[in-house]
Amino acid sequence: MRAIKILVAFAFVITAMTMCCAVFADEGMYPLDSTESWPLEKMKKDGLKMEPADLMDLRKAVAKVAAGGSGSFVSSDGLLVTNHHVAYRCLAALDGTAEHKGVMKRGHVAATRGQEISCPGYDLMVVDDVRDITDRVRESVGAKLKGHKRFEAIRLAMEDLEGECRKEGEGLYCDADPLDGGLGYHMMVYKLIKDVRLVYAPPAALGKFGGDVDNWRYPRHTADFTFLRAYVSEDGKGEAFSGSNVPFKPAVHLEVSTQGVAKDDQVLVIGFPARTKRNFPAASARFASQVDMPTRKKIYDGLLEVLNKVSEKDDLAKRRYQGLDAGLNNATKYYADVLTSFEQWKIVEKREQRDKTVDKKLVKKIDGIYKRFNRVYPKFFMLNRLAWIVKSVGTSLDIAMWTKERVKPDRERKEEAYKNKNMYKTVGKSDLLDEQMTIGAEKALLGHIIKEAQKLPGKAKIRAVKKLVRWGKKAQRALKKEARKAGKPYDEHYRELTGSDPVKDPVTTAVDLMYARTKLIAHGLDHAEMDRALFQRRRLFYNDVRDARRFKDPLLDFARNVAKELEQIKKGPYRAVEETFDTVLRPKYVEAVEATYPDANFQVRLSHGKVDDYTASEDGKVHRYITDLQGVLDKDKGEDPFDVPEELKEAAQKDKGSFVDTNIDDVPVNFTCTLDTTGGNSGSAVLDASGRLVGLLFDGTPESQLSDWQYLEKEQRSIVVDIRYALFLASKVNNAKVVLDEMKIGATESD
């Protein structure tokens, strides 16, 4: 038996986890390198009707969608279904253009292939294989190596195995990752698809029905689905968008079931759960609840206020930042709820009790590492999240980092974004920059973060911020000289240059002048100016590295300073987290507590469970396992987020066809089940006992917000879009029967 099976006990004997939480019948996210680790006896007892090998084959029908969710193929011509909120960034990007303005609100139905719309910057990673590479990695690492040298040896071993994997076939994307910090190592092998197009999305009133009010709540009544299509070149390569590309032919696609589910039915899910922390020590839980989540919530709350103010004044900004707004809203609600749940379920206390069963010296070392990292974390978080929050800073940071990293051999680049296999994403993000941002919003978001950063104490202050403010004062003096020389009032000259009124605030002034002087973004929406900015960014990515180093630009200089500080933290306090805790101490801890399955790591996993009612822990109220169309109508308030379209109201009064569930005498909408899932599972295919698609996982109950840390079979539930609701809307409401025909859904009686 392979080492990973021995070390992590992947036989999955159902025993109690020491001093923490019991391993319930439906708990576990199982790797898909083989069927050996699956609880097959339990799965068969619960009703599994297919051979394990056939279930394993279905992994080739699933794909990681835009690195943030899951999807599955439902036709031989590359038709893929995922969540509306997973496809949200595609819809938001399209909505921010003049050509497709309003697509988010009205939805989209492509009656022909020619009407399918390219999703900017979207890609798919289609599962081709999952390999256990534990022995190969360990063979490459000397037994005597310690510390940084050992960490680097492991990293380079995985890099070399990825390179070896890529040579097996053009277009393969290979990604090696440790399990539980190094108790095992798995290689994900994907087929990379770069041309993804929007086929059918319901209008936002349905796709986001309930909005942030219903998010992480049940009963739910949301049509959280969208259909996309994968395209490749005529010779089958995953090339970027081209009119000559053809639909991708997946090796496997799922059969869509119209039979639905009933209470106690077995269900399965295959998807990409993100990184869980169930096998982590108390120090990690304290860090999450006392440092990480409070820091994130405070910053995100403020950014939401900024976005709301900007969006009220600027419709283009409102449309272009819908994705960020949705992400921030989801995050702030999540962190608020999880912080409350940490107290309710006593997560830290449970971990502290479990720590008592572990060697005291090991726990003390882990505690020390976290205490040192806690002091710099708010600074690290702000520097690290700038790239996601402020798009122009993110692209500038990419240019700064790429200028440094591209002179290194690919295997020596530690940052994933700057490896050869990922540079298409990095450069692609830069190419789309001017179409997905507004200068006003960028300035407002960056200004807010800088002002928050100025509140950090003493040594935690960000030097890049200090340098920017100093530069701003110098630039302001120069601007006043320009105004005098031109014979203009300073205020007038400032407005002409920045588009804003001058203020006494030095941060606002520095940010205004930095964006006014930068050459990296377009200062206007005309094509000539956008082409100029695009050409400048491409020169910095592709031309001689010496030219990029010499290029002077205030936005790029700010990004260079941010990159420098990030690197210092990564080589300082964060190195101990990454190289000592995560790869040395954590594996020892996992062995000591006898964890019975590995934490999720964004690789494809299988979970099993059953359809069941939900009992709210807050008030003890029992909610039926399934919601119905009448429930949608009952929630209608005629305004967002409970605004039922007239077309749906009319359809509800007519023949509902074969989509009625006889158990509830109505069209089913959402259902709950005991599937063990977490973030990243959004859009995952939920299958019946025969492996047919019956729904899409999209949310969880309040108790499941803690699924990164624990599983509570009696309390938490995963929430699923019943696929029959999607079929009903396609047939009776949105006139998307072409999608049903492609999936070979027969009973779609005309109205």
C-alpha cells in the first residue's frame, strides 16, 4: 500500500476524531486518484447503483471554472453548466461593455452558436487525471535536508514532475499539491480551455433571487445556474477565442435526470472544494477568529461603502464593479456569521482540547509561529489584497513582479501567477484592464485602503504608502509651478489634469496625481487612448527587461514598492508559516490527532450524502427538504432582491409540463442534503445514485459556514438548485429550448 494511504489512514475507518468532532457517516471529501479511500460499503448501503469505476470515470466530466468554482459537461459538444454566481464575473465583464450593456439584468439565451458570447478572461480546467505522486516527491528529497533547503527541494521536485507531466501532451495543465502539508502529494492533470462562451443565463432577478438577504439561509428559491460552452481549435488545442474554434468534445459528459430527488435519496457531488482547516491546530483557529476574519471584515465593510458611493454617481462603475461588489457582500456576511458561529460551536475551545492530546513541544512551536505572524498580518493582508481590490494596482504589480521573475528559469519562480503555464492569465488580465475599470472607482478604492493602512501601528505601517504620500506632495508642488507658468489658477489646472477638485487631504492628492500621471491606463474611453495604454503595458511585459526596469511611472513605482514589502514579509514572518508550520509541523500534528481524511486543497473531490430536511439550530424550526415555485411567488415584493418577472408569474398559471414533482405537486426549486462541501464546490454537479445530474450545489445553511473547520451532519446542509427548475425556466419562461434539445431533454411540452 502506498505511503500516503498508510500515513493519512485513507482506509477511512469510521472512528471518532480525538477530542474534537466525530466523523459522521456522510463526512469527508475524498480524493479521486483511486477508489481505495472511498467508504464504498457505506455508499452501497445508502443506495449506490453504479460501479465505483464508472463513478470514477465521471471526474472527466467536471471542470474548474475560472479558478473559482466548479462546473460539469452536459453534452458531447462542450455544453457546461455551473452556478450563475460562478459565471457572475463573465456577466459583469460583459455588462460593463457598450455592446452587451444590460446582459446581467435581462440574462442571455443563444438561439444559435453564433449568438454565444465570449467570456472575457474565463477559462476551464477539465479533469484528465489525478495521480498520487507521493513516492516520486519523496525520492527526490534527501532525508538529511532540513528547513529552507528541504522546502525548496520539495517545491522543485513538484515543479519537475509538473514539467514531466506537461510533456505528455500539448495543452495539458499539470498542478502538483501536497495533502495535509506533505503527508502525501497529488498531481492534478487538466485539459486547459481558454475559449469559454456564454450560452444561457437567466435574468438576474432569478439568478440572484433573494440576493444577500437569503445568502447562507434556507429556505432558498434561487435559479443559481448558467450554461457555458467550451471551444477549442480545429485540431483540439485549447486556444484563445477565435471565430474558427469549434466546440470541445469532452471525454465524458453527464446525463441530466428529470426524475429528481426525494427525501432520503442518496446524492453524490464531484467538485473542487477549497482549502479546509479541519486538521489544523488551535493556533490556526485563534488566528482566524481573532485576527484574520476581523481584519477582512473591517476592510471589506469600508470598501463596500466606497463602492456604493461611487456606483450611485457612475453607472459605468456600477456595472464594471458588480463582481467585486458581489464578492465583498458575500464575504462580509460570511465573516460576520462565521465569527458568531465560532463562539456558538466553540471552535477554538474544541481545538485547544484536541491540542492537549498532542506533544506539548509541537504545539508550543506552532503557537510561537502564529504569534509572530499575527503582528504583521494586517499589513500583509492589505498589501496582498490590493491586486484583487484595485485592478490597476494589480496589473501594475504583475508588471513589477514579471520584470523581476522572467529572468529566472521557470522552475525557480515561486509565485504561481508568474510561471509560464499561468502567464496567459496574467497578461490576459492586463489586456482587459481598461474595459473592466474606471479611474474614479480605482482612486476611491485605493484611497480608502491607504487611509486604513495609515492607521496601522508603528512598525506595521506600510512604507509604500509613506513613499506615495511624499511623492504626492512633491508632485503637487511641481503642479503649482506648472499652473503659474501656464498662467492658470492652480484649482483649474488640477481639475483639468485629474478630473477632480483639489482637496487638502494629502492621500487624495497623491492618488489623484498618480492616476493623472500614469501611462499604464487609458485616460478616456476612446479606442486610440485605450490602444495606447494597452500597447504600453504589453511593451513592459514583452520587451527587453532592461527597458521595463528603466521605465518611470508613478503607478508602477508604487507597485514596485508594494512588491518589495510583500517579498520582505514572505522572507520574514510568513516564511515560518509556509516552510516550518505548513510543511513540517502540520503533517506531524495531523498524524498525532489521527485525522481520518485529508483537508481539501482545491483538487477534485467526491462527497456522498442524502437528501434530508433542515432543522435550524437558531430556533429549532424544521424546514422541508425541498422548496417550490409557489414559494418563489410568495416571496415576491416587486423589487430587488425579491422581484419575480412577469414571465414566470404567467408560466406558473399555465401548464408546468413534466417538471412538476408529484411529492410536492409543484415545480421544485432548491433542496437540501447532507453533502460535505465548502467554498469552491459552487457549481458542482450533484448526482443521484446512478450518476445522473439532479442539481447544482450553490450554497449552504448558516451552520455549514463552518464547513472549513468542522462538519455537523445533524445541523448543516448543502443547498442545491434542483435541475428541474432550470429545465422548467428554459422551457416555459426563458425560451431556451435549444439547450434542452442539446441535453436530450424530451418532455418539454409547448405552452
